[in-house]
Amino acid sequence: MALVQCPDCNRQISDLAPACPGCGTPMKAAQASNPKAQAAIPPPRSPKKRMGPMARLTLWLPALWFIAWGCGYLSVTWGVSQSEVTERMAQSGQAAG
Ligand SMILES: [Zn+2]
């Protein structure tokens, strides 16, 4: 916090004051003397483009493919295990019989 001189009434006022308390002159000079605060504000960017249907499809295709692959793998594994169980049951039946 520093003191600055009002250009109108030459009064010593705080540089944080938005206006001179003596004459009411807006202290724009005080705000301009802090360029870091203005530089910290990022420049306005262009609004994000909305994803088109093709972009969404491109994102979803690998996921769908992975899900389909997983289901197929599970079904194949389940089918193999089921056939093995059937064969073992048949073999045990033969052995017992
Ligand atoms: Zn003043």
C-alpha cells in the first residue's frame, strides 16, 4: 500500500482507493500503475467448438469395439468351459457306469 497524490487536489491518498476521498476523482492512474494485475488476465479465447456427430462416433467406436470384443471373449470362454464340463460329466458317467 502506497500513497499517491491526487492530480486534482494534490491530496495524499491510498493507491488502493478507487477514487480520491477529497474530491472524488477516480484513481485510474493507480489501477494502471499495476500492470501485473492486467497481464494476469488471460486473453479471451475463442469458444470451444461443439463436437460434431462424427467426432463423437470416432470417440465411441473404440469403446464399442472394446465392449464387443470383451463380450465375445467372455462368451467364447464360457462356451469352452461349458463344453469341458459336459465332456467331463460324460467321461465320469462312462467311468462310473
Ligand atoms: Zn482529490
